[in-house]
Amino acid sequence: MNLFNTQKESNFMTISQIINEALQNPENYYEDGSINWNFVDADLWMHPQAKFYTDEEKLDGLKNFNIKTGVAK
């Protein structure tokens, strides 16, 4: 089972969903349009549902996130 793409509880967002949500925020981009991963990382850790994931799961989710598919492997 891949914890990054499955929900732990039906009401909770996956790590991929949290990252995708952060990527919708224009403040998480530099002026040249590239992603400011430091801000995305911060949004992941500060997200209310981040508490349901371990630090290791969050780090792995960021490390394995595929920007083209919007999914952490």
C-alpha cells in the first residue's frame, strides 16, 4: 500500500493532495514561474491534516512527488 496516495481516513487528504493544494497557491512560485519548494514544504508541515502523517512520510512525499502527474510515488 502506498501511503502517499491513499487516504488514512476517508475525511483526510493524502500527502499528494496537500502538496497539490500548496501548488495552487501563487505565493509558492518565484517571479520567473518556478516552484519555491521551500514554501510548498512549509505549507505541507503547517497543513492541519499533516498531523496525521509522520515526518518521514511527509519527507518521502516531497522527495517522491512527481510534478507531471501530481502524485507522490
